[in-house]
Amino acid sequence: MAQSKKMHLSAPASGEVLALNKTTDPVFSGGTMGEGFGLEPENGEIVSPVDGTISMIADTKHAVGITTDDGLEILVHMGIDTVGLKGEGFSVSVSNGQSVKTGDVLAKMDLKLVADRGLAKTIMVVITNSKDKLEGMDLVEGPAKAGDTVATAYAKQSKKRSKKRNYDELATTIIANVGGKENVNSLIHCITRLRFTLKNEESANDDVLKETDGVIDVMHAGGQYQVVIGNEVTQVYDAVMKQLGNDFESDTSQTPPQDDGRNPISRAFGNLIGFITGSMSPVIGVIAASGIIKGILALLTLPQLGSLLNAKGTVYMTVSSMADSAFYFLPILVGFAAAKRLGSDPIIAATIGGVLAYPQIVTWGQSFKQMFEIGGFQFQFLNYTYSIFPMILAAWMAKKIGTWLKDHLPSYLQMIFNPLITVLVVSAITLVVTGPIIQGAANGIADFINWLVHVSGWSGGLIIGGLYQLLVIFGLHWGVVPLVAQQIAGSGESSLNAIISVTMVSQGAAVLAVAIKSKKANMKELGIAAAISAFCGVTEPAIYGINLRYKKVFISGLIGSAAGGFITGLMHGSMFGFTGSLIGFSSFFNTKNPSDLNSFYAFLLSSVVALVVSFILTWVWGYNDKMSVGKKVEKKKKPGVN
């Protein structure tokens, strides 16, 4: 597939930019002359929209042709039907063969004279050889100043794309445009995003990064500067970390600055989401894989399929242990990841996680064995396998105690007594106090949400299905992930996750419709890749690559997921594993009761509904190749900052 070269076109005057099909001249609006845009000018000074050479000046001075170095033939047509003025009201400042730069004055048009003659003042900028040279063009409609970039044209190239992206080059660009290495306070990554904590977000260059090949989008959310990469995020992260160097590793997990300009509530919420993200994102992959394995095992034990596997057989038990290990030792995995996020010792945190997952502790926890009794109040062991929140707090306590000990213990005692005291104190506090409180609260919240979704039925499905992907835009969905894990750990199922699953299918169907309908090669390529990603449970490439850029596509996906959520809630569907979307079909088989297929039928029906509704809405209403990209939303100021 050919790689499209991006070329920018600027506004030829100050005024309102509009899509070509919204102009009043049928020759231009119908695309007969080629792709381009219109502009309703505020003044009569016309400037060059590109760098190039003047190739044509109309005898009536109402049109100028420019040829770029890339061979694009640009026509700047001033007014509609102004050829009849025979040059009256126009003066040209350039000559044939003259080189011009973007923003150089081409001509002047007397807007009052044109209006007095009953003619439209609209300036047309058209690429007359679009069919031969372009794969497509994106446009930002709305107010613009002369010389502002308002359109991006994608030129056809004969060269084949390199099969392997240069991650080192991309990493260099990213580091430079987040303000340089010295501006990076910490860096983690999730499934699709590099999540920077920057010392000063104002030093980052959003516009350059958004135009960088390999970067889908940039977001400011949860106290983080998020660079959306897509499925290649791990390779890009490794390349960035390599360039940041070994000296940086000791600083990569620093907590965000205590005073970053936000109000305390906003700052605390952002730090909490960032901490949960850093603790959970490294282990999501293995949890998802384990969930798929467990679902497939449940499928193979179905009586309807002839019970291909015996649930008590050696093969089943062996493979099941592979799937269960990630959940059984989840406190260890989360502790290690949380410590990396905090910049503390991950081995100490993992050891504390090992205490919670120790077989004897687990056995006592399953039978609620009493530890001791004080004043008639009994302290009992609990089962912490599958748990998340107690270990996240334990990692935070280990960081605080470890730091205090570093400041107060002599250096010759640090190596042994720092981990000794930290493990003993944090493990004891977790087992006796914080673990039971947090685990009880987490189980209560998870059970309440499960109950609420079950009781609300179709209404809960409709609302959650219609709104969930809005959380993904800001990365706030990571706050929901631990609740889903807690639900599955506590009750073995999550009706909330069943609704979330169908929202992934819906956004994938919407972007698939764009890919199939579009005649632009770059849109087809990006759309197909994003659809596959969404059907595998990762919607960010679809959302940031296409769906949000054409807001009707995103809305079509939301409507489809609302319809799918309605079906899921109506049928009281649940998930018994973690992995969602189409690839997670096996998670809808009830591992405790394989013959109960209600949730699987709910998955099938809701997925079909979400696919059909989203696809048709996008095809009919949400997208066509003549649509322009929505105007970028300016970064909002932080609360309390003028």
C-alpha cells in the first residue's frame, strides 16, 4: 500500500472556511473541478495557500493558478461568476513564473463592488488535478485567518511503504515535542497510549505531534499528557525509554508534582486515575489472555458439543492452571506494576503481594479463619486472590515506609532492615486492617453495580452502552477496569462488562463502514486496521484515528452500542471472563454452568444489533468522502489558572 504524503493548504484570506459542497456554484460544489474548499472572505487581500510557482493568471484577473513542487495544480478562484466583471475590481500582485510562499499576496478583490453587482464573494481553492494526484483531503471548517492551515491533502505516491516503522525516529520526534527529556517527569504506557507526566504541559507541541506519522492523537486527561499510538505502543515506548536513557529510569515513576495548578479535588482524582492506570495497564494483557483461555475451556466442556473435555481431567486442569495463574497471583503482578509506577522497590511490593497470595493464607481466607479477637471483635483472614485494591494501597504504603526508612536508617542497615521492616509492617497492616476494609468495600461496590445493572435491565444497558466510550476518550475507563475485575473475582460474573463489550463492537462496526465506503486509500487502510483492533477489544485506534475526527461516525457508534446495551440488559447478559468485543466470545460461556447459554445468546444478539445499527447509520448518515474533519477543540485551561 502506498504511503500518502501530507501537504497543507492555508486560508487564502481571513474569513469562514466551508466545505466545497456547501458553496453555491454547482461546478465547484459538485467536485467537477477537483477537491478543495471555499472561503467567505472578510477582506479583499488574497494570499497564496501554498508554496509554488505561478502557472496561470486569468485575463480577467479573477483567478490565479499555482503549481507546487509536488505537482499539485492549485486554482485560486476569487468570487463566483466574476469572470463577467472583465477585471473590474481585481488587481494582481504576481506574474507568471514567479515563485511564491504561503501567505504571499496574490491579488486584491473589491468585495463591495462584487456584492453590489449581486455576485457571491466566495473564494475557491481547488486542486484541479485531484484525480491524478490525490488520495483524499481533510478540511477544518470554521473561522480562519489568512495563512492559517485549514486543509491537508494526501498525495499518491509510487513508493511502497517500508514494512517496519522507524521507531527510533518516531521516539525522537515525540521526545522533542513533549518539551524534551528535561520536561518528562514520568512515562508509562497502556494498551494504546504513551502516558507522560510532564513538568510543564504548555511546553508540549500538540499540533506537531498530531501531524506526526505514527501518532493518532494527543489528549490531556487524568493529569497526564497522553500520546495515542495504537497497537504499536509497546515498540514506541521501548524506543522512547531507550532514548531517555538509563539515568531516567530512576525518575520515570515519580509521582506527579503536588501543585500542578489544578484544584485539590481535580488533582487528587487525576493522580488516582494515573495510579490505577499505571498499576493495571501492564497486567491487562495477561488477564485478557487468561480470560479467553478460561472461556475456551468452558466451551469445550459444553454438553451440546459432546463434552470434548472432562472438567476433572488432567488436560483441563493443566490448561486451567495456566489461565488461573494470572488471577491467582494478581496481587503480586499488581504490586510489582504499582511499585514501578511509584518509583519504589517492585521486588518488595511483589513480596507483599506474595503474602496475600500465599497458599496457606488463601486457604485460611477461604474459610474465614480467625486471626485474633479484641473486645469481642474478630479479625479474620480473607482470600485476596483476584484482588486489586488492597494491593494498590499496600504498594503505596510500602513506598511511604521505604522512603522514611531510607531517611532514618543508617546506610549499613538499609539492605536488610529496609525490606524486612517494610514487608512485616505493610503485610500486617494489610492483613489486619486495610485489606478487610478495602476488600469488603470493593466487593460491596462491585456487587451493588452488578445488582443495579441486573435490576435496571434494558434501561441500564441503554445508558451505559450509549455513554461508556465517552470515558475512553479521556482515558477514564481505567477507573472502571478494577471494578470489573472485582466483580468477576467476587461473583464470577460481570454484567457491566457484558455491556462494555458491545460498545467495542459498535465502534469497530462504525469505523469498518468508513473503511468500506471511502474511496480514499489512506482511510481504507486506517479504517480496516482500526476495525480489527476494536473487534479485538481496543477501540482507541478507531476512536482517535477516524471516529472522533468525523463526529457523526462516533455518534453512530454510540447509538449502535446503546442498542446493543439495550439487548444485553433486556436479556440480563453477563460475562464470566475479562476479554470483551468479538474476540472475547468465549467469556460469555458460564464456567460454573456450561449448559446455561443465556449470556452467550445475549452476546450474539447484542453484537449483531450493534454491528448492523452502527454500520448502517455510519454508511447512510455518518460519513462520506466529501465530509470535512471537525474543527479541533482548543485545550481547556486548568481550573484556577487565568
